Amino acid sequence: MAQRGPEAPLARLGLKRDWDFLLHLPLRWVDETRLVPIGQLRPDEEQQAEGVVVACEVAVRGRRQLLARIVDGSGELLLRFFHFYPSTRQQLAVGRRVRVFGAVRGGLMGLEMVHPRVRPVREGEPLPQRLTPVYPTTAGVSQAMLRARIERALRGVEITETVPAELLQGRGLPPLREAILALHHPPPHADVGHLAQRQGPPWARVKFEELLAQQISLRTARARRAEHRAPRLAAGGRLAARLLGALPFTLTAAQQRVWREIAADLARVVPMQRLIQGDVGSGKTVVAALAAAQAIGTGYQAALMAPTELLAEQHFGRIAHWLRPLGVEVAWLAGKLPSGAKRAAREAVAAGRAQLVVGTHALIQERVQFAKLGLAIVDEQHRFGVAQRLRLRAQPAAGDTPHLLMLSATPIPRTLAMSYYADLDVSGIDELPPGRQPVVTKLVAAARRDEVLATVRAEAARGAQVYWVCPLVEDGEDESTAELTAATRMYEQTRRLLPQLRLGLLHGQLPAAEKAAVMQAFARGGIDVLVATTVIEVGVDVPRATLMVVEHAQRLGLAQLHQLRGRVGRGAGKSYCVLLYDEPLSEAARERLRILYETTDGFEIARRDLQLRGPGEFLGARQSGVPMLRFADLEQDAELLELARDVALRMLAEHPAQASAHVQRWLGERADYLVA
Ligand code: ADP
Ligand code: MG
């Protein structure tokens, strides 16, 4: 049955229990503790005045409006209403005494307030002792209603501490009750500007509580995971060693260290949940392939999922090239396969004939049943939502939970690693294969595109290969037709301007086979300039390509530009990235381009990106289940986050009942999400 009354819109705001109301904190505060004599009202400020109504009439001056005048002995104030009810007129009947609150402005007829808040009062009625809160709200919920409901919660709930006092001693945080009351009803002298910025001890206390709830729930989820059993994938070391021996290069020290960490995880019965984090070009794929080999060598299956068909195809090609000679059966599964081929792949996986299956989202969408999945690998994990990542692992594997390995070039800043990703073990490949030189970045205004064409000509003449990327939209997994047109147009134009060069065109809407053919031709060196949409953004690896040109670079985000730039500088040759931008540049775009120009360090770029955009990019598209922070800010409140982490550990160890009461208080029903 549909809910009636104010409950439904309140529930939409997430407000059900008393604690939800207590933790629904004001956006700002207004000062109704003072009365300003009408003669001393200042224009352009919100103020409160009191007076007796001397006139009230409905007038039509362009628009129908209610005009009332009040006086207090020091002056006269006009009140103007364009929308009003009969009750408004009653409140403003001549002779009534009213308190009005609103922004004052200077009008033709002296000072006035438009749509002030009006309250009838008796003479000498006491003023509030505290500032008045203004709460975030939604259609169907008035401030007055919210205030009343929150007042009721404040009166009805005993605000107890869940955190044992000794854990917070000497931290300068006020008691919780004091903090919550101070935020709902700050004293008149409080600095409301400061408060609205969420600064000061009461906010620090509440933010700490929020971070603590997050830390406890993430750690609880991690502990629950440890209760699942995973297959022990230890015996497969031989196959992994053979793969290692067959590689045309030796692992870097960082790759070796990460591989050891993963091999050790796989040999345990606790399901691994590990992220390999390494900047673009650091060589994550081969480490994932080694992990797959270890699973397969032990008699289990492995699955590798990539966010784009192009990347999945490339992985399939490369990994099959490595593993097939060792006798491993590798299958390919993508959404665009003909249904017969798809069915055959599914059957091979279900029967256990396919030992490794590489593919796209199809792996989780096409009802794939694994005979014996031991390891799920997700490349470019930030491109997937949490639910999608976990679904690949949710495949039944003889009653066991498969191990999960994720790869990402988008570094997780430390604060995020400690918060949203606290449930993850992270291995960093912090070293590039030998001989790589940092990519040189150039910022060029679009007006100077001729110079870029000259550079392309010169580079190609030396045998270098070039990517020419034409993005139009910043995100969107599906390319817009506009983007396609842009790439096609660019292709035609460039072909005319560079008639002596071999050009290729690549976009997401090409049939899979054609896409693969173009990519292979480029990888073989049969194409000099590959004009492409942002489909090549992630993962694509052609070491001979040394020049990347990005059109309309100002439209792309930092992470995306860093990824695109990472397509070059993958071999021993000196590489360049030219970011073509259109003028005028917005302040934000200028800042992004400057950051890219200044650094090639993925960590630094991620940190700056977090500052500019907040955590969304890092968390992936749909972080279902992970509660977002409402009050705390990971960058600004890093210290509180650290404290929350330490306190969470101690509470879980020494005061588990209080730890779960704390999470319950903050998350209520949502507390279960995390464990799913
Ligand atoms: P990413 O970490 O961006 O996914 P890749 O796994 O695609 O990087 O590797 C980038 C390139 O470096 C590939 O051509 C790969 O074969 C090569 N590579 C990986 N490890 C090494 C190594 N230790 N020495 C030399 N080349 C390597
Ligand atoms: Mg990669």
C-alpha cells in the first residue's frame, strides 16, 4: 500500500528512525536570536524585525500581490508577497504584532522584505536562545515539519556514546551529545560561516562517528569474507613457472614481489580479494596471466573480464599466445559473438574443457556456468561497479568461493584505500619495465594543428606510429554518434592532409572482426596513424606507438587523459603526447591540462583528481552497497579517518557489541549491504 502523509517523502530523504533525524544535520543556520530595530535594518542581509501591522492590502502592480506595512517606532518596513494564502492575510491584519525574518532590500518605497517568514507574537515574547537550523529537504517536506520531527527526536532519544571514552581521550573531540546539540542549535555567538563549512569541534566529532561506522562495517565485511572457503591453488606452481620461463622478458622486481604476494594468497583457503595497482604500462597483465596459470595448473578454471571488447580481445590474443603452447585451452566470450559461437563457448566453460575464459561483461551476463572456477580476474576494475566485480566471483565453484584478483591503473589515493577500499589487499607495481622513458606532454591550441600535422609527418617518416584520438563526450560507455562523426571526419581530413601515410580508423561501432583486424594491422606496423575514438583509452598495448594526439583534450577528465597518454611510452622509444585544446579554456580545464603537463605520476594525478572531483571516479560506476560519506571529506579529514580506523580496530577487538551498535545507529537497514 502506498504510504500517505509526510512519511513517504521523509523516507525518500532516508529518514525513518529517530537516529536518522538526529543525524540529519543542518546545511546552514539563521540568527533569530536578535531583533533589529526597523530603522537600523541593513539592505542585503537576512535579519529579523518586529512591529505592528499598520496596513495590509492586496494590490495589482503588474502582478497581484499582498502588501503590508509594519512599524516599530524606529521606522516602517514593507512586506511583499507574490504568493499568499488567506491565512497570510489574517496573520497580517492591521493591529497585529508580528516577527518577520528575511532578506532586506532597498525598494522604491524604502526598505522591504519579499516573502519574509512571519510569526504573530505577543509584546515582549522571548527570543530563541539558539540559532535556527535550516535543513536539507525535498519536495513535500517543509522546514517546519522537519524541525518539529527533529525536535521530537532530540527530546526523545538519549544520545549515548558508543565509543568507549578511553579510546578518544586527548583527541580534543567533544562528547557526542554536545556535538549533535551544538549542530542543531548552535549558540548565538557561533560562527555560522565556519559551521556551514563543516569546520570546528562539533563537526569533527560527527565526522569521526561517520567514518568510524564506515570503518567498522568494512572490516566486518572483510571478516565475513574470511569465513568463506576458497580452493587452495598451490599445486599449480609448475605451470606458472613454465610460463615465466617462456616469456620474452624477465619480470621487474616489482612484478616479482606482487606475483609472490598473489601466489601466497592463492595457496590459502581464504578467498583472495586483491587489487594490483600499477601505473599504465607497468605490466599488470603478465602477473594476472601467472595467477591464471597457477589456478589452471591446480586443476581449476580462471576467468578474465575486461571492460571493453577491444581490450578483452587483446588480452585474449596475448594470453592465448602465452598459454596455448603450454597446453592450456583458452576460450573467448563477448556479447557480440554469433549465438552459436557463444553457446559453444558457454558449453566449453560449463564442461570444464575451457580452462581460461577471456571476455567482456558477457562473462557475467550470459548465464555462464563454470565447472570449477578457482580465480576471477577483473581488469581495469574501476570501470566496473562493485556488484559487477563480485558477481563474477559469485559463480558456484564446487561450493567454494573463487579467489578474486583486480587490476587497475587508476591509483587509489591513500585515504580511499583506507576507506572504501579497506576491504581490499593492495599490491603495487611501482616500477616500469626497463628502458622506458617518461612521455613528454605538449599542450597545443587547436589553432596550431598544422604544426601537429607536421610533427606527425616527421614522426611517421622515422617509422614511429601515431594514435589520433577524437573524443566528443567525456563519458558514456556507448559512443555517441557525434563522436563517431568526429572520428570519421577526422579520418577523412587527415587522409587528405597526410596522403603519403597509411591511416586506420577505429571506433566502437565497427564489427568486432573489423575492429580486431584494424588493431592487429596497427600492432604489426601496417598502419602509421590510427584515428580512433576513446575506445582505445584503456589497456591497448602497442609498444611501437610513440605519439599520441588527443583532440579537444579540455573535454576529458584527468584520469582519462592519463590513460590515453599511457598508450604511448610502452617501448624503448621516446614518446610524446600532444593535447590539442580549444579556446577559451575554463578554469577547471586549464587546471587539468596543467596537471598533466606537470606530472606523469599516476599517483599524483589521482590525488589531484580526487581534490578536483571527489571520490566518484575511483569508486567505479555504480558502487552499490558502499555507503557514501555525507559529512566527512576524505581529503580534508584524513586525520579523522586515521583515528577512526584505529578506533574501529580496537572496538572490534575489545568492544564488539558497541561496534555493531555504532554501525546500526549510522546505517540502520543499510548495514547489511556491505556484507552481501
Ligand atoms: P598495464 O600494466 O598497463 O596493463 P601491460 O600489462 O599491458 O601494462 O604491459 C605493458 C607492456 O609491457 C606489454 O607490452 C608487456 O608485454 C610489456 N612488459 C610487461 N612486463 C615487462 C617486463 N618485465 N619487461 C619488459 N616488458 C614488459
Ligand atoms: Mg592493462
